[in-house]
Amino acid sequence: MQAIEDRCVCHCFLTVRRMHAADEPILPFLKNCFERSFLAVAVAVVMAEATRIHPRSNQIFLGFCDKPNTPSTDLLESGDMPFLKYLSEYVATPLRLLLMRSSMSFTGEILSYTACRQLSQMFLAVAFFHSSEYILAVAFHGRSNVTLKSLLISKNYLLAMIFSLLEYVIEIVLFPGLKEHWWISDTGLALVVIGEIIRKSAIITAGRAFTHLIKVHHEEHHRLITHGIYRFVRHPGYSGFLIWSVGTQIMLCNPISTIAFAIVVWKFFAERIPYEEYFLKRFFGSEYEEYARRIPSGVPFVK
């Protein structure tokens, strides 16, 4: 890495020398360095320019670095002030402006209308989903029988959400146009709403029979639900969550997280459904087996 940086600096000095020989201005080249995030190269351009216009520039720069507590006037000679004035006016000031512009560009993308709208939709969707899960669990099972696990927030879930937000920030800064496909974002929002409706319909229809943890022992109030939304899919709660989770990433126009969420959530339910249905067949016998033959699971490619 150091060798690459050294070659970049050498190339920078040679480029500046060539530009001086052709009487070309260096500021466009400096601006291009910043636009490509080549900060080290841009600084090297300043050093090359300083060396050209004043032979003692290297000594002054090194003096400030080696003697940070020494008054700046003690490091200067009488002929140095015109150089510093030139450096400040034609090199350092544009450099600061370019740095400010780069910082404002980053802040502007994060605070843009697109980011504010999409992120606010994301946070509201997540807050509503988890709070409503907890409220419905308390309503059907009683507060004494409900724990914070009913919020469905796990370590893996938090890591996935953090990854999706990091992807969003990186992409909106580097590829802001990627987030401007509103028809994609609005499609994701529609999927979030549809997923919520399906899952909450499943919870309300099943009532006390719906639990966040798989029951391994049959209880008196646990009955087989085959009406309402359960007439169309066996596991509407799972299909609703799958649609909701993938929809959040489509809403953010996150291509990587969209694929990752779809694969991870699908794999989770593909393993969970056979395990859960093993106990359902034990609880309800042939009644559930006949129901399972007629009604799809609700998760693609899972029988």
C-alpha cells in the first residue's frame, strides 16, 4: 500500500511539473483529485506547487511538523511571507473550499429529501411492526405471559438492520441516483403494507393459538385454525414477515440487502416450518395432514 501511495505522489509531482511546463493551471487537476477522493494526491499537488514557487517551502512545512510548539514567525525568513500569502490565496483557500464542498456533499446526500423520506418510512415501518407485535401478544396472552421476545428483536436481526442502513448510507453518497427510482421504492412500501396486513390478520384470526415460540406441548386452548386467512395459506404469519422484510429493503432501494434478506429469511422459515409441522401433526393428526395437503405453506418452494 505504501508503494502505491509513493507512486501516486511521484506521478502527482511529475504531472504538476508537466502542467507548469505547459503553463496549465493546477486547480482543475486538484479539483479532480478531490472528486475522486484522492486526498493524499491533492495534498501532494499543493506540496509540488509550493516547492515550485518557493525553494524553502519544504523546510517551512517540515518546520511546522517537527516544531509544533514553535511560534510560526520564528520559522520564517523575510522572503517567506510573499510565498505564504500566495499559498494561502491560490492553493490553501481553494483546498479548503474543496474540502468544505466534499463535506457538504456528504451531508447534503444524507439530509436530502430522498434520504429523509426513505429512512423515515423505514423507521416508522420497523417501529410499527415491533410495537404492534408486542401489543397484540399482550392483548391475547396477557402481560404476565409475554416477554420482550415478543418484540422479535434478536442479535442477528439487529446486525441485519445495521448492515442495511450502512449499505443505504454508502450507496446514497456514492451512487445517489440509485435511490431516485421512486417506482421501486414505492413498490417496496406497498409490500411493507401488504406484509403487515397479512401477518396481523394471521395473529388476529388465530388469537391465543398464535405464539411467537413453537409449542412442543399441546394445550387446551390450542386449536387448529383453518378459517379466515388460513383458508389460503397455512403459515400467513411467516409469509407476511417474508414480504414485509424484503419490502423494507426494496423501499430503501438496497439491492444487496434485498437479496440477502430474501435468502436469509426464506432459509429460516424453510427450516422452521417442517419442525413446527412435526408437532402440529402430533397435536391434530390426520386433520392437519389433510389440511396441509390442500393448503400451501405460504412460503415459496416450501411444501
